[in-house]
Amino acid sequence: MSTTWIDTHCHLDAPEFDADRDAVDARARAAGVRLLVIPAVRASHSDAVRALAHQLGHAYALGIHPLAVDDGADAELQRLAEALDAHAGDPRLVAVGEIGLDHFVEGLDRDRQRRVYEAQLRLAQHHALPVILHVRRSADALLAGLRRFPVAGGIAHAFNGSAVQAQAFVDRGLALGFGGAMTHERALQIRRLAASLPAHAPVMETDAPDIPPQWLYRQAADRAADGQGHGRNEPAQLPRIAQTLAELRGWTLEETAAQTTANALAALPRLRALWASDHG
């Protein structure tokens, strides 16, 4: 029995894929990864991300990543609002994202991050769209924003918080994204969460070209030094990453594909029509 997958978080627009983007997409499809969600990280990337999703038959999200929040935040927010208005009816636009808070990287303006995050939650409310959240040592602050500005579900991407925090996101209708980090044997908390969360909670993602699985991992400096892209993550890795989830849960790979696909379609409802069209 063949398995098919949704990669709910893949930065296929990243410059790391400029040399072989079509080949990366072809390898993903050959591996059974039939649908990607490509989240923007800046409002200025909206047109390029949308065009790529349409060109390759995938889905996309529009948002401002917390690491992209700078002095031009107000202009970026205006540009994002205009893009969401312009493409509100686009069936391939499935979420507002990648948005959120990053409390790991030092030197960032947390107040500015919070203001931009909450403004984007309001945009998601206005368009009745789910969100794709960047969660990095910021789960409680993100949940506080969601309590103030409830949205139509979504995905907490690359989740690595506590079990209590995980359940709080699930209780608010969000799925939790698991990818390459889960394959690292020392990622004990992520692996515990992957094993113990309710079956309807996990979705699969790669965050390609980032967060490589254990078998691709190399120090970033080494990867930069050789200039060959070795260690680059890509969506074709998803089924092998999912094998780790299957082992942690005691599921077959087929059960893992079916469950995580159902979870993705529930978290990002506009994916359903795209998935049905691809599998019609």
C-alpha cells in the first residue's frame, strides 16, 4: 500500500532551492509528498510565494515571521493586509503565517514582535483563516495572544514546549508540527510529546531547507564551508521522518500517513479541496 503525505511547512521559495527547485519538487512527489504548504516570512515575499504555489500546484500562507520584524513593521503589516485582501478568495491561500514570537534569539524587540503578532492574529480573524505559528521559547506568550484574539485553529510549527503547553494549543484547535528534530535521539521532550499527544494533534512538516533530520544533520558552519548544500533538508525526506513518529506511536507508516493527513486537513481546511483534487 502506497502512502501519500502533506508537508505542512516547507520554505520551497528559499534561496537554498534556487538551483534545483523543480527537481526538489519532483523528488517530493516521487516520495509520495503530494502537497506542500509554503509559508511566507515577509509581506514583501507574498507575490513570489503565491506564484510558486500556483506554478507547482501547492498551498501557501502569507505572514511576517518574528525574525523579520524590524523598523519597517508598520509598512510590512500594511502590505500584508493588502495582499490578504487581494487574494482572500484564492483557494491555495490556506493560512496566515509564518507568524509568532521568538524568545530564543537575543536582542530582538519583544514588544514589537508582540504587536506585529497580535496585528496578524486580527488579520486572521478578519479573513477567518487559521494561523501557522513560530514557537520558540514563546509558547505561553503565544497562547496569551490567542486568548485575546481567538483564531480559526491552525498549526503550532516545530513545537518544543511542555506537555501542558501542547495541550493548551490543542484545546484551542491547533495541531502541532513534527519534523526533523523528532528524529534526533537526544530530543527527548519532542519525542515524548510525539508519542503521547492525542492522535488528532500531530501533523508532519520538514521546515525545509532547515531542521534537517538526524541522518542529514551537519553543523551549519560545515555546510556553509563546503558550499554544496550537503545537509540541506527537503520535502522528500518527510516519509522517512514520519517513520520516527510511527515508531514512537506504535502506528504503521500507512496509519501515520492517514492520521497526519486527516489532521492537516482539519487544521487547514482549505487544503481539503486541493487534496481532493489531487486524489480525485
